Amino acid sequence: MDWTDHFRIAWVHLRERKRQTVLTALGVAVGSAMLVTTISVAKGSSANVVRKVIDTVPNVVVKAERVRPLVPDLVVPSRPGRVSMVEKNVTPDREEVIKDYQGVLESVSAVPGLKGVSPFVESRLIARNRSRFTPCVTKGVVPSLEGGIAGLKKNLLEPDALDELAYTPDGILVGDLLAQKLRASHGDRIVLVNREGREFTAKVVGRFSSGFNAKDEREAFVNLALARRMESVAPNAVTGIGLSVGDVERASRTAAAVQEATGYRSESWDETNRNVIDFYNRNAAITLVLVGFVFIVAGLGVSSVMTTVVLQKVKDIAIMRSMGVQAESITWIFMLEGLMIGILGVLVGSPVGHVICHFVSSIRFAATTAGVLKADRINILETPEAHLMVIAFGIFVTVLSSLSPARKATSYMPVQVLRGEV
């Protein structure tokens, strides 16, 4: 028997049981559609997080932590072969800073691929407006430099807020959720209390909305000079430097080059936000595994149909075997039946999955801040690779599910079947 004979016999078996064949193929189609949708939703969520991270944080951050120790400039010889020096000549409760940051900026400027730099001083404070108060993190920046570093300018709710911050020495730009907590609006004055208990009055000059709820309810921007006063930082020092790069995919390489050039620890956007990105990737993987069990159920349906066909065709199988048909041919016939069911199922399920993805992506709802990201839709990222993967996986599962019934079909002895002993 050749392949055409195998195919013709398998087709006859399936055609005789149209209802069972269609229902089994529909099970595979449902599994395919659900898996395509799940993969697209998982990829869309991860891509949305990555996009938000890239748009709301510096591509590279230079931290006030030295990875290359400074060489002591005052070494006192005590006796031949020995020297004395002072270690840890710092105040323990004072925040580490990048001293002479202008020199660091000169070193950074030699690194290729940089688009902009923005020094900053970060402070952890208590913000108070009348009887309302909440912890917040303020970032002292130069408004003209910070606007293009982390997408701040395009996230402003008041378009001229950065310009107003630049000419308002005591101005503050707050996240929209932080403003809601404090019930503060444009022009209101709020009080900032540092860890030493000193109070600083700031005027609200605008709001921003990044889409990251944790950022929007805790962060604010002030002028660099005001932040230095709140943290008692010298005029030639900052607590960090934010950098933007031309190619965000090469940010880790740029961070390594900056760290080598400056001697200060530098982290790329993906290293700084590794926990958030990994969290979404793990959730996506778990969801895919759970939805993948739908295919397992569909495979059990295929196996059940094939087993029923085998039991009903026992005498036909025995006659074919007695006429000289090889056991391998019988196995191939039933595996071809599983293959045809799988192909029919995935060819229906893949387009249905595309339709579901299009429908889900068109749904709009009221923006919510209940999760990590503020969103008014379910993000979908549908790719051809997802459809190809689902088609291959669906066919593999159905063929694998038909393997056991196919082997069972060749386990009967033709003589016993014809004698009625089976």
C-alpha cells in the first residue's frame, strides 16, 4: 500500500463519522483560538510594560556608588615600608553623592550613542497639604534637560508645566495620583518635610501621568537647587545622572561603557526594572501553560474518537491483515486520521483566534489604576509566529494522541478476531 491508499482509507473512516469528526476538530479549533489569543495578550502585556519603562525612566542611570575606588591623595608615611591613612571619613547618615559631577559629565560625553544627560538629586520626603499628607520621592532636576530624558515632556497634563517649573524656584511638578491624594491643584502650595524635620514650601506648577501607578502616586519633580537645599548637598554634587541613548536595545552596553569611563555604577533601564519585567514574563508563562491544557483536553478527544474507530473496525483490520497489509500501514492509517483532524482544527482555530484578538483589542473601558499600569484596554500583540507555533503544536498533539489507538489497532491477532475470540 502506498500513501494514497493510506489517505483514502483514513478519509473514508472520518467521513463515515462526520459528527464525531467535526466535534473533535472543533475541540482542537477552540484550543487553537484560545492559545492564539492568550499568547497575543501575554505578549501585549509584556510589550506594554517594556514600552512604559522605556518611556518613563532614564535609559541609563549613573548612581553615586563607586565601583573603582579613589586613590587616596593624602598618605602619611609612618616608618619605612608602612603608611597610614584615614578610612571611611564620611558621615554615616549622609547620602552618597557624585562629587564634581561636571567632571563626570565630561567623561560621559566621550561615550558614543548618548542623546542627553540630566543630573538629579533625589529626596525622600513627606508631602503635606492642609490635613492630608503622604510619603513621596522628589527628584531635583534641571527642567530643560530632564524633559527629554524619560519622556516627561510628553507625559505632562499641563503642556507648559516644565517651562513654569524652570522659572519658579520653589515650584513642584507632581504625579496626577499624588495630586489626587493631596487634593492639590495648579497654584496650590504644599509643604515638603525632609528626614531632619525641616519644612520647605513648594508651589504646584503642573502634573504628569506616566501610566505607572506607583510612579504617579509617589514621585514629583523640583528644581535642582531646591533639592540640594533639602538634602544639604553641595553645589558641585548630585545623587545621580540620568542618560538617554539612541538605541535602547544597546542600553546595557552603553551602561557598561559609562561605568568604565566614570568609575560609578551605571545601570540600564532593563537592569533597574528587572523585577517588574520578570513579573509580567512569569505571569505570561504561567497563563500559557494553563491554557495549553485546553489542547491536552482536545488531544484526549482525538484519542477517544480514534479508539472508538479502532474498536468498530476490528474485523476490517483483521481482514486487511489477513490479506497481507503490514502492521505499519495500519498504524499510519489511524495516525493520518489524527493528522487530518488536527489540520482541520487548527485551520479553523487560527482565523478564529485572529478575530477574537481583533475584537478584544477594540474594547475600551474606563481607565483604572487598580493594577501596576493605568490602562483603558487590553493590550494585544498578535504576531505570525504565534499562529505558526499554535498550528504546529496543535498538529503535534493530535498526531501524538492518535499514536496509542493506532498501535492498539495492530495488537489484535487476525485469526483470533475472525474466530470471534476478540
